[in-house]
Amino acid sequence: DGSSGGPARNRNGLKGTFLPGSIRNPQAPSRHLLKPPGAVTLVSLSTSTVSDQAFVTLATNDIYCQGALVLGQSLRNQRATRRLVVLITPQVSNLLRVILSKVFDEVIEVNLIDSADYIHLAFLKRPELGVTLTKLHCWTLTHYSKCVFLDADTLVLSNIDELFDRTEFSAAPDPGWPDCFNSGVFVFQPSLETHGLLLQHATDHGSFDGADQGLLNSFFSSWSTADIHKHLPFIYNLSSNTAYTYSPAFKRFGSSVKVVHFLGPTKPWNYKYNPQTGSVLEEGSGLANQHQTSFLNLWWKIYQHSILPLYESFQDEEDHASPGHTDHLSPVLLELTFVSCPMATSPTLSPEEERRKWEEGRIDYMGKDAFARIQEKLDRFLQ
Ligand SMILES: O=c1ccn([C@@H]2O[C@H](COP(=O)(O)OP(=O)(O)O[C@H]3O[C@H](CO)[C@@H](O)[C@H](O)[C@H]3O)[C@@H](O)[C@H]2O)c(=O)[nH]1
Ligand SMILES: [Mn+2]
């Protein structure tokens, strides 16, 4: 239990900001276990899991939550035997917290603003590293002995439990600069000491790419030379859009790919998808190659068959709930659900403009984004 001397256990599954008292005293108990609004009581979804190891992802907004949901579901489909954890920030809506809790064992809110002083300081000095510092929060999950981090824009195609045989810090080469690792998939060992050192590094040196990958590469700088076991094979982090740059290799090894990573500016949820054909639409999206297309189609298949129904069943529950029961869930949150649906796009705005508008919270609640309109489109989509 939480009194066993270690850092706070995240018993209620939420607000697990495992804050140390200071860097020098990393074993201090948590001083921050408030239940946030909309906290979800979680049930453990897995029975035969190794409970002290976890797959971890991160979603700082409702859009990236769509990716996290598909990733979590893909891990379940491949019978992952470790716990599934998603780190979220306060921006994530109550609705998405509930939906996430249907796929993940733990939904843990982390908040830079009211974090321990040294995090706060690093944040203030380097505000541009916001999302980066949030990713580093995964080292605070000290109720796990070892974890595998996966970006929310990754998709697991076969069981990857063997990654837990690796040690910190293991990652696959970055396709753009193979002497650097890509920070979308990595094996790490939670430790408040390491976390503190990483933040210190961020404060002192920043990041050469302004984000976590640059920071982690300069922190774990011996990765490319010290120990070949820490080089994960490329099949654990295949960037979907570079599969074709060395197509003979893809022909030879592509079928053994285990994790696809949709890195870059265009994510699967930015594409339009036709559920009748089971294929993303190519118009204007600049699709590069057929491998990429088939990975995108796999992503959407999971989204359509396993994630959308979670929203529907949630709405059914809402319909039967007694009045007042769902006070904390405004209709706005229901609308937000469908932001990444292919049909919720405006005829006048480009997908990029549309997305930016949503992400900035500029939502046309009374007009084209009204829930009734989206529901109408959804009905057509599901007919
Ligand atoms: O607004 C955001 C942005 C990112 N993330 C999370 O951070 C991850 C990294 O961002 P992503 O958009 O996936 O970046 P990539 O396109 O993959 O670009 C590369 O560069 C990033 C910054 O260095 C690294 O984090 C990635 O691992 C690396 O592949 C995402 O998957 C999410 O888990 C959010 O939750 N919200
Ligand atoms: Mn990514």
C-alpha cells in the first residue's frame, strides 16, 4: 500500500502526480493526491497482468486522446500482459477521462503548474518545453519497476511484451538521423532521481529540437555507442511515412513490423475515412504510399469498431441516468467526442484550419458543430 515507504501509489487511479519533496529526497510521500473534478473510479481491466510493469502513453488534449484510445485498444487486441497507463493534463475533458478509463487501467492526471518546485521552475524557465516536460512525467510512475512508453500516435500490430526484457534506456533509431533515437517508443525505469536529473538538464541545456526527443538524446547521449541491446530494432518503431524510402527493406522486413508510428504533422485522425470501403480518403491528403495507407486503414478500423462504440454506450448510459447525475458533463463535451470524425468537417475550412480551430477551443456550438448536426452526420456514417 501507499505507506510502504515508496512514493505514493495511485490507488484511485487519478491524480497520480507523484511528487517528491525535493530532488534530494526523492522518496518523500506525495503531497498532492487531490481528486480532480471529474475523477473517475477505475476498475482493473486486466486479470493476468504483471502488475508492477506498464505500457505508458500521454495525451494532453482530447485530440491526442483519440490516438491514445486506439493505441490502448491495439495493445489489448494483442493481449498485452502489462498494465495500461495514460498520462493526461487538466485540459482533457471529463468525457474523454471516462472513455479513456474504459481502455486503460490507470488514467493519471499530471499538472506542470502545481507540480513540485523544481518542475515548476524548469517550466517557467523553458515554457516552450511544456509538452516535453509532461512526457518526462512518466519517470514519476515509481509504483512500476519498468515501463514502455509509446507515443499516442503509435499503433501496436503484434504483441510486444518482450520489450520488458530490455533495460533503460532502450529505443529505436530515428529514421531522419539514425545516430539519434526516436522518442516515440522507449523502455525506461521510473525513478524520481532520474526525473529530477532530466528536468535539471532541461533547465540547464534546453533541448536541441525544442522537444523531448532532443532532450532525451542529449541526456542519454551514449545510446548510439554504449550498448547494442539498447538499440531496439526498427520494427518496434516504424515510421509510417518512411517505409517507402528504402522499399526493398520494407518488402523484406515489413511484414514483421510490430509498432507503427505516425510521426510528423499529419496524424491518422486528420484523415477522412470511408467506413464503407474501410479506407482513408486520398483527396488532398497527399498520401505517399500504399503501406502508409494500409497502416492508416488499420488505425481507423480500430477507431470505428472499438472506440466509437465506447462513446455510443456512454451516451446510452447518459440517456438512462437520473437527472443531475451527469451535471459535470456538459453537452459541449459530447460534441468534442466527434471532433476527429471524418464527417465533422466544414465545407469552407481546410482540414488544417478546422483542426486548429478545434484545438484552440473555437467551436461553433450553435452552428455547424452543434451536437445535433454531428449526430446527424454520425448516423449517416454508421448507417
Ligand atoms: O499536443 C500534444 C502533442 C504531443 N502529445 C504527446 O506527445 C507525443 C509526441 O508528439 P507527436 O506529435 O507524436 O510527435 P512526433 O510527430 O512523433 O515527432 C517526434 O518529435 C517529438 C518531439 O521531440 C517526439 O516526442 C516524438 O516521439 C518524435 O517522433 C504524442 O504522441 C502525444 O503522446 C500530446 O499529448 N499533445
Ligand atoms: Mn509521435
